Amino acid sequence: MSLVALAAALVATIGAAFAVRTTDARLAALATSLCLLMAPLVADPLPDPLVLAIRLVAAIVAGYLLLLPVRRAAPLLGALRLGGTAEAGFVVAAFAVGLLAGPVASQAQGPATALAGGFALLLAGLDLLAFVEDGVRLGTGATLTLSGAALVLSAFAGTPSSAFQAGLGLLLVAVAAAAAWLALLAIGTRGELRFGARHRDLRDVG
Amino acid sequence: MSLLLFLVLALTGAVVTLATARWPAARGTLALLASAACVVVAYRLDAGTAVHLGDGSLVVTHYLRLWLLCASGAILLLVLAGLLLSGRERIAPAALLTLAASAVGLAAPDLAAGLLVLCGAAAVAGLVAAGRVAEGSPTLRVAVDALRVTVVFAALGLLGVAWAVEPGVSLEPTTVTVAYLLVAAALALRVGSVPLHLPAARLAVSAPRGAVPLLLGWLPAAAAVVLLAWFSVTVLPLQPDLGWWPALPTALALLTLAATSIAILVQDDLGHVLGYMAIQGGAFALLTMGALDAAAAVEARTWLLILPLTLAALATVVLLIERAFGSGRAVELRGWIRRAPATAGALVLALVATYGLPGMAQFTARQRIAELAAGRPLGLVGLLAAALALLAWARVAWIGLQPVGAIVHEGAGERPALPPGPDQASGPAGGPPPIAPRLLGLLARGRLAIELNRVGLAALVALALALLPVALGIGAGHLADAAAEPIPTPIATPSPSPSPSSSPSASPSPSISPSAEPTAEPTASSEPTPSGSPGPSVGPSETPSPSSATPSPVAPSPPGPSTSPSVGP
């Protein structure tokens, strides 16, 4: 087991748990950036320096984009459904499950730490994606979900190709940009980061 | 011409049209120019070539060329229709970005990477739906849900591919089943199958009409083509025993066919009808997953190119009706056909293109997919259930044939109108006027003529859009052959006699089957490159690609998508 991969997976998991736990949008965006920075290092062998650079730039740009709306609105957000702490605990538990399941996964070609980090980021991302009502944490959830899924893929298929890494970098930036734009629209129309009431009736749309 | 040039044009066009949003006239002109340039370059693309970017590559196949040509043409006509009807251009950046993403997504042998690029484009293009957000408007939530769907789809797709990324390796049945179910779930979410249809249905109503073919047509169809390609080269060669699990996507797809028909029948708003037509068309992709048959996958590639074209035509017709008469509700459109016969013709052609007639490619594709997935009796029942939607369109037509109602009477019809005659100006000595004022006068009359005939001209555009899928269906472009050509994959398999100069049109295209899998993309070290650019290229280079030019009849090992460098080029 590579120590670099293990350390990177641990840091990414702690970052994801913090992103779930915090109610400050700025800290959530920074924690997400940290996760995105650590995710490409959870590999054995490590990707090419060029690929690492691409992912590094993508992580920084995505984090910057997520911070943009916070400058124009109050950064304090509501807690998640279970209060955040419990959900952060689930994220750490997912890491442990991945770490234990990695060696026994019959098809796995990558490190067990990738599966552990992938599970943790996936859980945190899906949690945020499903339950948050604001643009910053929507972007946080979306990018964590995608990074987690990519880590699970690398756990089964080994270190991804350069094309895949470049595509993932593009996708992370695109998703962060889309979430930031939606957050700015929410600020422009409602004066806050939250999106507002959910409309269930199709007749209300349009 | 090179795929790289196409990408540069499309991306530059997207950026420029986005940057000129404050100048509608300039933006409209630039959008038309960029789309037209994409059409020309797509037409001139050489199938069988590859563009190398670093250690990756993009392979141009006949199917990709046809896809880009059709998409560029449809986007050009959509932009033109939007300009004619509203005087403003709203979809060009998203449309051109969609073109670029489709080019990369469908040309990348690394299917997972292609999927990611398509999802990135979908995430950004989905913002079009939030373009007219106002206080209290639900369109923001619709755009948020669209982003959520895109992200979850990408995650499910990646997870599915992760479980079965090594083709040719004997996988445990449980592993294959999990991968199959994850990819089927991703596909169901992306095409909006029941019960996951609400985001797509809401998107169809809240997005600008011109953007509906992009958001519910081109992008989901391209993503479905990529996922089905993975399915064809990774799962199908294993001939897996998945138990009763394939019945699940089949049942969902059949349910979608029936439920969307019912929704279309009870809906009065043409925007909703358009959305459910898109969802119904996408159900055939999910049905393909249930078929577990290579032939169904080939038919799905045929159908997934025709579907966005038919949606583009239908969206233009709906936009025309809404703009001309100020209403999209069927009950308020009494006599619309009397005022807009060309639009009615476009609607009929679009419906013929959607459902097809016996002998047309779309008819065959839908029928074969349904029969291969659900068997003959049940498949035919599904097709009949889908065709029930035609009753709703028949009702719209019947209302249109009634005497003209008040709303339609006040609207703008297609009747041609001529601008007033030119002033009888004369030159200084009573001779003919100078050439410059005459030209300016002609230009002004031309602009006035366009202004007076916006609806009629847009109806002609709609007719042209509807003719595209009909032409494809009756054999133009050899769509069926292009759909059956091998799928480029990154697995390097030895080719006994590579002949880069030949093209698939010269040699019969083999169908996708477990025993006749495509050869690999050219590897820099092993494949001959007549252009003399072998070796790991730093910059982009273009070489003939034997992957689509000379598919080997029997591949030693079935290729598939892989993200591992150990099996990459």
C-alpha cells in the first residue's frame, strides 16, 4: 500500500467530511478544493506530472469558481438533514468500509485506498447533492460525487489514462462553473444562496 | 479536413457568441457563420483518419462524420429559425459547445473519457434552461435538477464502466450484472425514462424551445451512443447470463413508451408534448439494454442519430406556432393549418421521420429494437403504445383544420407579403439614379421583405429540418452502414495488413458482433502512417486510422473501453 496514496485518501476524506459538516460556504468550497487536489494522488503508480498538473489546475479553478458567489451573499448556510456531524461520521465510516473491502474485491486492479477514498467522497457528494438547497454546496456535492466515482473506477481499473484525467478535469470545472452560475442567479433573484421553494406541479413551470 | 479544425471552429464559435451576448445582431450573424462553417468542415471530414493529441487520439468514423454533419446542419437551421422568429439568438453558445463535445465524445476511443466530456457540456448547456430566471420562477430549480441529473448520470456511468473495464477477461456473473444495472440506471436517468422523467419533462417546458433538441436530444443521444458502445464491446462479447435482470430495463422502457403516449394524449400544451416525445424516443435506448443483442445496438445507433433531428424539427414547429399565434395550447389554435400550411407540412414530415414508414431506417430500427428486447408480441404492443401519441397530433391537426379562431386570426400567418414598391428616384439629369442609392434601396427592401415574411421563411426552415431525418431514413448518407461500422476502442490488436488508404465506404462495414470486433486505433509505434508522423506526437497530428478503415474480421480479443495505461495505446 502506497503511503502517499493512503495519506492523500485520508486528507481527501477529512476534507469531504468537513465539507459536509460545515455551515460556512467559504469553508465548504475550500474543503472541496482540498479534496479535489488530493484525489489524483490516490493512485499507485502516480499519474504523469502533466496529468497531475491538469488535475491541480482543475481543482484550483473549481474551488475559485465555487468561492465566487460567496463574495456576494452571506456565507452562512443551514445544516444538513441529520445535522452534519452524523453525516460526516458516515463519510469516515465509508472510508473504513472501502479500506476493508479493497483487498477482497476480486476485480480490483488499483489500490484499496482508492476504493476507500472513492466511497468517502461518493457518500459525501451524494449526500450534499441530494439534500442541499444552495449553489455552493450543490457544486461541492457535484464535484465530490464525480471525484469519488473516478476514484472507484481507478480502484477497479488501475490508474486512469491521461485522456480520462483531462476529461475529468474539464468536467469538474464545468460542473463547478454551472453551480456557481446558478448560485449567482439565486443571489440575483432572491438575495441569498438558497434556491427557494421546490415546485412539484409541472403547470407552474415555464 | 481535420476533426481538429471542426473542434476549433465550434469552440471558437461558442466563446465568441457568448462574448457578444450584448450585441444581438452581431451574435446572430456570428452564430450563423460558425454553424455554417461547422457544416462545411463536417462535410469535408475524412472518415478513417485520427487526430493524435498527446498519448490520446480522436478517431473519425463514418458515423461520427454523419453525426456531426447532421448536428451542425440542424443547429444552423435552429439558429436561423430562432433569428427569424424572435430576432434574437439564445442557444448558439450551448449549441456550438454541444457540437464540440459530441465530436470529442464520439471520437474518443476511451469511452469513459468521452462520457466525461459529454457530461461537462451537458452541465454547462443546461444553464440555458435558467436563462430567463425571474423572482419566484421555478426555472432555476429546473436548471438545478438538470445539473443534478447530469452529475448522477456521470457517476453511475463511471461506476458501471469501472466494474467491467477489462473486456475479454472472464468476469463473475455478479460483477457483470452490477455493471449492467449501473449503466442501465445511468441510461434511464439520462433519457428520462419513467419514473425518472420529471427533470426532463420540466426542462422541456422551461428551456427555450430551440434548446430542447440540445438538452433532450443531441446531448442525451450522444451519451447513450457512448454507453451503448461500452455495452457492445464489453458486456455483449461475454454473452453473459444476467438472469431476469434485462427484463427490468425492458419493462421500464415499455412503461415509458405507454406512459408518454398517455401524457401526450392528455396534454394540451405543445411544449409538454415536445418533452414527452423526447422522453419516448429515448426509451428505445433503454430498450436496447434489455435486448442483449449486438443487432439491437446497431439499430440503436441508427435511431439515436435520427431522434435529435426529429426533435429539432418538432421544436421548430412548436416554436413557429407559439410565435405566430401567441399560444401553444391546442384548444386555442383553431384554424392554424389554414394560416400556416407549410408549418403543418413540416409537422407531418417530422412525425413521419419520428415513427417512420415501412422500409425507412427509423421504422426498422424501432421495430427491431422492440422485438429483440421484448419479443414479437410484446414489442409490437410497445410500438403500438408509442404510436398512440399520433392521436394527439391528429387532434392538433383536426383543430387546425377548423374555421379560424380569434387567436389565430390575430396572429401572423404564412401568406407572403411584398414590401411597397421602390421610389421612382431619378439621377441629377433625369437619368437613372446612382448605383449606390439603388443598392441601398434594394437592401432595405430585402430586409423589409424578410421582416414581413418571418413566419413563412421560418416555416421553410422547419420544412428543411424535417426533411433531414426523412432523407436519412430513406437511405441518404448510408446511415445504416455507418451505424454498423466498428466502434473505435483503445485496445491494440494486431492488424494483418493495414491499408490506411481504404475507407469503409469502399469496403463493406461489418456489423458489431462478439465475433467480429473492431480493431484498435492506430498506435504511434506500430501502425504505419503515410503522413510520416509516427511516434508519440506532442502536438496534434492527423493520420489515417485503420480502426474504421480495415476492421479485422476476427479479433483475437474483444476490445473495450479502458482507462488503464497497460491496455492503452
